[in-house]
Amino acid sequence: MKKFWRCHVCNDIHYGIKPPDVCPTCMVEKAYVAISSAEAKKICSPEEIPMTTEDFRNAIGRFTEGNDFEVNPDKKKVDTLLNGIFACEKNHGMKYCPCRLIDKDFEEDLKLVCPCNFRIHETYKDKEEGECWCGLFKRRK
């Protein structure tokens, strides 16, 4: 069963079956303790921190650095997808892929938060021009 974990040194929050052996933020070994979801939420969001479409565009650009995929060079398509991602966040509370349906099962729906694990999908792994489900990311040439 997944839980929330908090590093007792730097307050880094991790959600998973078990905590990391080493905190990726402060590099302290065996520093995590299990906490409630309410505590995790309070630590993560003491105040609302808005993210603009441009902030997210920059974040996904950094996400692709050093990977075998890139943000789709079709700016118009990316703009449309980003609008859909932000509409999902407004309507459902998370940046879900705009091309996939959520089923209101939190664990399953987490798999649809952008960027999802698109490398396992047939649209990416089985095609030479591989791309994520909605086409936001494409395999580098």
C-alpha cells in the first residue's frame, strides 16, 4: 500500500510503497518517516502556488533534456494540448492527459498525469517515429 513519507531533515515528501533509501533533496540516508496525507498536503501546499502554461512548457522542456524524446516541435499542437492539460487541472484537480479518460480511481488516474509513463505505450515503443499518447512528446531523431 502506498503512503506519504517525509524526510525529517529537509521535509521532502515522497509518495510510494516505500521511501527512497537516500533523500534526493538533501542526500541523507534513511531519513524518511511515514506521515498522513493531511500532513503531506500541508507541507507541500502551505499556500497556493500557481503554475502558468509557460511555466509548464518550460518544465516539460527541462524534463526532455538528456532523454531520447523531445517536446513535439509543432507549436500549435503543443499549445492545444497544454490548454487541454490545464483544463483537466481546473476540472479534475490534476494535469491529466487531455486525450485519455480518468475513471476516478486515484491510483489508476495517477498514471494519466502529464507527463505519464508514455514509453510503455504502443504509440511510443512500437513505432519508429514514437510519440506519447497525445503527441506532446516525440522520439528524438
